[in-house]
Amino acid sequence: MIDAAARAVNPVPSTAGWLGYLGLLPFVVQTLAVVFGPQGEDSLAHHAAFGVASYGAVVLSFLGGITWGLTVANPTLVNVQRSRELIYSMLPALAAWAAILLPTAFTLWFCAIGFSVTFAHDVRTARLHALPAWFLRLRLHLSVGAFVCIVTTALWW
């Protein structure tokens, strides 16, 4: 567990923090529309559930892009490490694209699992690229927020 002293020594840069948390807003708003909005075919809840699923797929693609950028910028990686990271960086986008072509319920569960897998990979990525501690703290908060919204949508819808 990260304590207050560690957060004080290594705070999340304000721009990264507010942009990250602002990125949760589409998940939260659309999940509330699923839970409290009118239900049924072509309803607000129906469109909002698709919105959560498609936004989840977009964000998973973005998370793969983080790995791509870090890998390209890291001159210390050897060929095998570099290749493995570049291949991984493409998997979230390709898998999310395939999932979005399927029914929304499947896409939602895929995205929930995807956020769990990408966070687990981010723990490894943070060590591999010597990222600051705030990166993982922020990614944990954002991943949990997205996961909760996606699972709530999947269970409610």
C-alpha cells in the first residue's frame, strides 16, 4: 500500500492527474445513464451501454500506445525485449477492435478483463522503463474507476 509520505514525495503531476480523471467522465456519465436511464431497444440505456463498451475499447487502444511510446523511446532495451513490448503494445488495440464487432455484452466483459490485464502489464512496464511511482498510482485509480463502471454497466444492462 502506498502511504501519504510516498504520495507527497512523488505527487502526480497536475496535468496528468486532471486529464486522467477527466478521462473517467465518459465512463461515469454513461454508466449512470445505463443504471438510471430509460431501458429497452434504442433507449438511452441501450446507447449508453454501447458507449461504455466502445469508449473502453478506445481507451484500451490508448493504453497499448503508451507501451509503444515508452518502448520506442527506451534505448536500453535489447532486441528481444523491444520486440516483445512492441508486439504487446498492439494487442489491446487489435483485441478491442475485434471485441467491438461483437455484441455489446461481450465487449463490456472483454473490456473489464482488458483493463485488468493492461494494469498488470503496466506494473511490469513501470519497472522496465523506470517510471515514477505516480504513474502506477494514477493508472491504478483510473483502471479501477473504468473497471467498476464497465462491470456495473455489464451487470445492469
